[in-house]
Amino acid sequence: AVRSGECWVVHGANGSGKTTLLRAIYGDHPAALGGRIERRGIAPGVPLSEFRRRCAIVAPHLQADYPRESRALAVVVSGLYSSIGLDEPPTADETLAARRALRQFGLASRAGRTLAVLSYGQARRVMFARAAVASPELLLLDEPFAGVDAATRRALRRGVEALVAAGTAVVMASHHRDEWPDNASHELELKAGRARYVGPMRGR
């Protein structure tokens, strides 16, 4: 089980199962036949939406799913509902929370911009703000730095380290060791969908 303030790095070669594992935890994929997924504090039969109120995810596929005309502020507010898009305009409190999250990731001046006019790295920062806006207990990061420039990668990594230091539990999939947060505490090494190592972070 991942505990508050722990940062687990899931790594392994391409095709080892990193993305499948994170998306299964989040509920995008069901457990394989004969398997099961246990989520702390969520008893069998409780709607997945209850878990997602405590959990957030950042992943390239999620970034790609958003309509390009979506404005940054609305994208971040949607993180409060684990949704893509909003059924109603955001409230004043939701707008304030979203602006705070955008500021946290260096995008305070980009709230009204659409994803279409933001750079790829800026759009990834929006995804991080979307994940952080609801102060999740668990943050799932699937190759969160893929495709961004070195400066953005460093800034986002510092943001992840700050969230871990503040008590957020993080599970991050990455096979690039230079991307691993300095305060990563545990690792899960996968090979062909099976665990080769599970435990405290080994020497780097």
C-alpha cells in the first residue's frame, strides 16, 4: 500500500506494464481475470467516483483527450470533478482554486488561453494544475515529463517533490532515472507485466 508522503517509482522497459498498472489503479482498466484491485478506504461495491475524489492522474493520453479549444481555467476546474469538460460554469470558489493551482505551476497569466495556443509544455503544466487543484491524497503520474523540454521537466519535478513533501502519496511511472524525484522512497520494477523488485528505493 502507498502511504501518505511516499513516492513510488514504477519502472521497466517499454511494454512492461507501467501504464496499464496506473490506469488500472485509476479505474480505466478492469483487473485481469482472477485478479483484484484493492484501494485503501474504498470497500467493494463503492462507486469508483468515490475513489477518484481522492485521486488524480497526469498522463499524455489525458492531455490528448481534451478538446483543443478548452481554456486552461476550465481544464483545471474539471479536475475537481475528475471529468473532461464542465456541465456548468465554474463557481467563484472553483475559479479561485483553479487560479491558485495555475499559479502553483507558473501559469497564472495563461488562465484564459486555450490549449490550442499553449505550448506542449505549458499544456502539461495545466494537466498538473488540474491534478493538484483538489489536493488529492494519491497522485498517479504516467510518464509525466514525456515530450517536455528540460526546463519544464525540472520545474515539474520540483513540483512533484513539493507535493510529496507536503504529504501527497505519489505513484510515478518512468524509466528515465534522471526524472525520478529526489524524495522518491520506493520502487516497483516491472518486466513483462510481473514485478522483479518491490521495496525501498535502491541506490542510484
